[in-house]
Amino acid sequence: MGLIVIGLATAISPGPFFPGGIGIYKDDFIPGLRQFTELMHKYGVKTAIQISALGVLPRKDGNLELVGPSDITVDRHPNAPRPRPLTAEEIKMVVEAYSTAASRAKDAEFDAVELNALAGTGLISHFLSAHTNKRTDGYGGSIENRTRFLLECIESVKQRVGNEYPLLCRVSGADFMEGGNTLDDTKIVGSLIERAGIHAINVSTGWHESPVPFIQMSVPRANWVYLAEGIKEVVNIPVIGGTRIPDPYLAEQILAEGKSDLVYIARALIADPEWPKKAKEGRTDGIRPCTACCTCFDSVIEQRSITCAVNPRAGKETEYHIRPASKPRRVCIIGGGPAGMEAARVAALRGHHITLFDNKSRLGGQLLTAILPPYKEELANLVKYLSTQMERLGIKVKLEQQVDAVTVEKEKPDVVIIATGAS
């Protein structure tokens, strides 16, 4: 693991973001953030924080006001409120907020700061995109003018934290929005921010409001790496690429082919936090696969705690622990679908003696049907992973066997788990 980037951390106010999000808009947050960096450094990990000013400003009455470069909304709802265009004085205030936030990050001992300029998730991306920026002053019009706000943020940050402090910028390789930026536009942005002193460019996909699918399992793996490759053609600083790269061999191939200098991974780490360690040790068949089902992303959008369809511990790591059982038991599990296999896996890790029954000729349960429609092939990787774990953990599997009371009595189990699906 080369670098862990956390965020998005709001630089001005809490904003309309999920509960439990990260703030860096006041000094009170520094001690808590420093606790995080100290923990990372304890294990030899470099960490950065991504900062952003969301499209809101606090009003004098304490409420938040929607703001932007222009009165253009990107919400699909026809009655969505329109943002108020920022004044020149307010732009200066936001620029200063970025530099102050970066200074707090440095004080909290982060190894780097990443400026968020992507996907419509903050004011910088709204200024960059012609889809939302209709200004007629020095901050609107040409792509060079639309980049002015970002360049001023970079300059202000560097004046505060110094030229040598690592500063990254995450951009959308293209907006994929009507009238928005193309890859050619982002190439211009990349060249401009390199000259401004950015040390690395993290190239992501388009806006969340785009009708183009980016992260779903129907999207081919590594489909968007060409965006990073395009930016790499015009800059001499490291370029980071990613999205839909769940496989370490694929990540290595991208690096070997020179399409990017680093690869970013997010959802695959939610599915299996030990992904990098297992890849380094050559235990790739032991990596719990991300199926690109977007359960985790939906959790964030719906402002809920993170969840994962393949990793039950995601978001509950401090609650769910896999510890050795004080007394190993004989466990009979009926049903060889994902629930039954996961129950068998965890019980075996705890030291129990497991027998897993299924009436089909192979493990997988309803997933064997779920993988049949087009674009659902990723689900087959979950079946393969869980089936492999049954073998690796020495779990006794009995297929093509109907289970009744007599069958259970013959096994003489201490515990029976029925995992035959909802009824």
C-alpha cells in the first residue's frame, strides 16, 4: 500500500454530507485527525487527506446557502434549488479556506493533501466544468479561465504549507455531462496544475450526475484507465488511474504498460481490507472479490454507515471480531449458498468442526442463477472465492444430499445453521 487517502474532508462547513463525515474547517479537528495519522504511521503507512469546499456557505442566520460559479444546478430534479453565484470576495474567502485546511492537515501530520476537483462534489469541479460555469468574468469562459479558481487554491495552499509539502489533485478525466469537460479539456487542466506545482494528478471518472455508468458491474474492468493514460501524455509528474480494478494482476498490467504510474483502489478494499497484503504475498485466490454491486456507494449516497454485500464486517470492524472459540463445536450447516459458505468460513476460522450440506451438485446457491444474465459475471468470482475457502479451511462439504431430521441426527452436531434462503 503506497498511500492511504481519506476524505472527503470539508474545508468550510459540514455541508450536506453524510453523518460521521470528516471535517477540517476548524482547528478543533486537528487532535482527532492527528490520532488517525499517528495510528497510520505506527504501521509505516503514508496517508493523505482529500479536502474540498462543498457548494454551500454558512449564512448569518446559521443556515447553509447553496452557492456555485453560476446559478446552474446539476440535480436531476426539475424543482431543485439553484445556487447563488459566488462574488469575487467570496471566491477569495473560499481560496483562503483551502489553504487554512491544508495547513491544518499538515499540523495533523498528514503526509500529503489532495485537492478535490472531480465529479461535481465540490466548488472546484463546478468552476472547472462548462456545464455549471457560465461566468463572464475572469473565472469563466475558456478552460484556462475556468481553471483559475483551482490555480488560486493551489497557489494559496503552497504559500501556507510550502512548495515541498506533497500536494495532489484529483480530477475527472472527463465530465460526461452535456457541455462539460472532455479529456482534451482535462489535459489542459493537467498541464496548468503541473506548472502551478501539483506533485501528482489522480484521474477519476465523470460526474455522479452523469447518465453514463462508471462503477457498476456492467462496466468492463479498467474501462476508464484511458483517461489517466491521456493525462500522462501531457504531464511529467506521477499520474494515478483506477476505477473497476478489483484484480491485483490487472493493476500490475496497467503499471507495466505505462498507462498510469500508480493505481487507486477503494471499493475492493471495503470488500477485503487485506487486499494489498494478500496480493504482496501471492495469496490472490484468498482475496474476497468486490463484485461492483455498489452497495457501499449506495450507503454513502443514502447517508448511512458503510455496508458491503460481500464483507459483513465492513463498517462494523469494532463490533464483529473473529476470535478462537473457547470450546470448539460440531456445526452442521444446511445450504451451500453465499450465506451458508460464509457461516462455514467464519465458524471454521474460530476453530469449529464444520459439515456443509447442499442438495445441488455444486456450491453457490441462488448465485448460480444470478450470474446467468448479461453483465452479472462478477458474481461468479464470489462463488469461486467462497468455494475455495471451503477447501482451504478443510470444511467437509456434502453435495447432492437432501437433509432431514435423520441426516442431522446422524451427524450429532452441537449446532445447526439453516442457510436455505428466505421463505
